[in-house]
Amino acid sequence: MNIPYILPINQESLVVASNILLDGGVVCIPTDTVYGLAAIAIDENAVKKIFDIKQRPPDTPLPIFIEKPEDLQYFTTQKISEDIKKITNQFWPGALTAILKKSEKIPGITVSGLDSAGFRIPDHEVPIQLCKLTKSPITGTSANISGKKAARSITDATDQFQNFHPDLYIDGGNLDSDLASTIVDFTTIPHNILREGAISSKKIRSILNEDKS
């Protein structure tokens, strides 16, 4: 069995991780929720590795992490409306996933052939720094075999990925957040809240002046 390659969080390990990503590899990273599997989201071969490692059905789209709100304009065909700006400025970095029409830069495999993609800026230095160092969006899917419990520690992840490891693990300690992100679909008007998570739908509606209470 391959021995997993594990490094602590520091500037050196982030540079190593970014180089692995740029070479088409996969890195297991801590996020503000659970451990995730990161690959360059616009690299079809790297994304395929994510599906292979997770043993994930190809009809399940992957979430995409970006560095800053301004990066949205490069990966969507939509105009960045005032509503989008209000919500992302308020809740990024944090537990908000914004669904927008995707541009051709994002390959179909990343979003399972859909014409939209889910974007998020997590409230954690590792994914943000990796987006910055690679100058690319990265995948933000949970580090687990499809259908199994998401990893909250490096041990949780390495125990699951015994046959096909990521190229590197970044150890961020034990993660204890149970809060899923709230998913808002900005491809529709009024905007559709697909999943209520850490941010309440009432708070979203209030900011968008769509309060239904």
C-alpha cells in the first residue's frame, strides 16, 4: 500500500501543494467545513482523478472554490448583478455557495454537463492561498469515498483512501464544523435557495428584499 504524503500547513507546504495542482495532481486540504479534495477545476484530467479517488458518480457536479468575488466574472456568462454582489460581499469568505451560469472555461466534467456551477470562497486560508498561488479555481468536494462520512481529520481521509491516495495531504488538525453552506441559485429570478445551511434563508431574502415572512 502507498504511504500517504502528509505535510503541515505552512508557506512551504502550500507552494508544494500548488505545484502539484498545477501539474494536474490532487491534494487533500482542510477547509472551513470538512477536509476536501482539491484539483484545478478547469483541468479535465485532474477533475477526472477526483471522481476516481472518490468513486463518485459522474452525474454529481463538483463545487468550485475561488479566491475573491471579482474572480466570478472569469467563470460565468452572467452579469454580476447587484444582488450577487450584495450576497457575496456579505457572506464571502464563508458558508455561501452561489450558482451561476458557467463560462466555457469550466469543463463539462466538473459540473456533470450542467450549464451552471456552484462557486464559494471558504473561510479558510489553505484553499484561498491555493487559488491565489495557482491563479486558478479549485474543486471543493469533500474528502471521502462517495456515500461515506466526510473526513474531519487526516486519519479519517487516509483510512478511506487506501487504494488510491491523493498526491498530498495538508494536515489542518481536527475539523469540527457541522455547518453546510447555503446554496443560492442566481440563474433564476426570484433567486432560488436550493439548500438552507449556515446562513438562514430569511437573512438571504432580507438582503435581496425578497423576504417572504
